[in-house]
Amino acid sequence: MALAESDIQYLQKAIARGSGNVIREHQSYLLEARLTPVAQAAGLDDVHALVAELQRSADRKLQEAVVEAMTINETSFFRDMQPFTALQEQVLPELIDRRKTRRQLSVWSAASSSGQEAYSIAMLIRSRFPELADWRVSILATDLSEEMVKRTREGVYSQFEVNRGLPASMLVKFFERQGLNWQARPEIRQMIHAEKMNLAENWRTTARHDIVFIRNVLIYFDVPMKETILRRVHQSMQPDGYLFLGGGETLLQLDVRFERAAVGNAVCFRPTS
Ligand SMILES: C[S@@+](CC[C@H](N)C(=O)[O-])C[C@H]1O[C@@H](n2cnc3c(N)ncnc32)[C@H](O)[C@@H]1O
């Protein structure tokens, strides 16, 4: 039986409150598909019963489970290769030159899902920039989902996942077998610090990142939330830093202080004052 309109509306609001993610009308079928397992895990008959329980109990764990179940965690190593080529050919050489006295670099992979983006950056740095070996290089990976943060910390990927985008030479060099899976070697894992972070909450950071990847997540927010998040991202970046968005994402028509810049075949955004 299709979900009642009132259940759909309640869930849309609860998800928007929890993660800022907008579930549009044509996606409402997803609610049933993804929330039935959440209902069953909570011992409830169906999604209608889940809504009734959420309304009755204010159970934070259950609310989080609903929000997490509705996130799309699609990712892969070296996804949409151009930003990584830009890092290698222009962004990192330039920042290395500018930071040669401080010898520190800070990268943030926001909404990093299971961590492939952060690991791709770590491997790129280790394989192409040996001069950074004695610098303080930090790569922060954050995501709303506890499960994704745990996966990033563990750095364990299935054969299917490593087949998606990870060159064989990097697999051999930076991963070791763990049963049927592959785990990133400790020297790569320790470059990455993974933390749970909800971009839609009122976060503040004292960090000033040189490079921010926030890809394939802004599409899930409405315009005011995109602008709020990007203003905070701006505050958490070095003035000469680089921001990378997903391939189809743009800042057009958003009231934010970034300007578009081409780096080779990649598009990135630079903070303006
Ligand atoms: C499609 S994946 C993108 C992963 C990676 N950035 C990439 O481009 O391959 C979107 C990720 O955004 C996360 N996400 C959604 N809403 C979020 C929020 N409010 N705060 C932080 N992460 C969020 C999801 O958990 C999911 O892992």
C-alpha cells in the first residue's frame, strides 16, 4: 500500500530537520523502499507504524536512523578524475610553494561518504609529492552518517569498490589484503582523520583549510541551506584556498563569496573577500 500523504509530509519535514536534505515529491517512493528496513529493525510493521512511533516517542536514535537511511552514499576512488588532475598539476605545486615556510597543508573532504575521496587525495599526495613526507599534512573526512565515518576510519573496501577508479598500481602500493577485501595500509590511514559532522547543523570551525572538496552533496539541499553551508565553508578556508564541487554542481545564482576558476579541465572556486 502506498504511503499516506500525511506520512510523506511528516517524513519530508523530519528529514529536512535532521540533515537539510530535501526529499522531492517524485522521490517519495524512496521513503518506503529505504525506511521499511528501518521500521523492521525497530520491530515495527511498516513505514506508517514508523511514522507513528517517531511522532510518539522523540527517539533520537530512531530519528537519526531515518535520516541516515535516506542519504545517498554513492562514491568512488578518483571520482570524476579532473579535480585530482588539477590537484596534481597545479593546485598542490602552487600551495607547496606558497606554504614552504609553514610546511603545513590542510584538506577537508566534506560529505565524504565511505572515504574514497579522502583516500584518493592521500594516495595522490604520497605517490606524487614525496617532498611533503615531513610536512604536517592533514586530511579531514566528515560525513553525517556514523556508519560512513566508521568505514572511513577502517579504510576497508570490497573488490567491487577498489575496481571502481583505483589504479592497480595504487592498490598494490597502498592497500593490503584483508580476506576478500582490501584495507588501506596504516601509513595512508593515519593521514586521514574521520569525524561525524552534519553540514546542516550550526557548525563552527577554527580550522582554515587549503583545499575543500564538497562534492555531490549540495544537490540535496535547498537554496538557503546551500548558501548557509557555503558561507561557513568560506570561513573555514584559507583566502588563497581551493574549493571543488561535484561535476554538475554550480554556485550560479547563489549569494556566496566564491569566484569560479578553471584549473586545466577542472572547475574550482576561489574565496573572494
Ligand atoms: C553522494 S555522496 C557524495 C560522496 C563524495 N563527496 C563524492 O562526491 O563521491 C553524499 C554524501 O553526503 C552525505 N550527507 C548528506 N547530507 C549531509 C549533511 N547534512 N551533512 C553531512 N553529510 C551529508 C551523505 O551521508 C553521503 O555520504
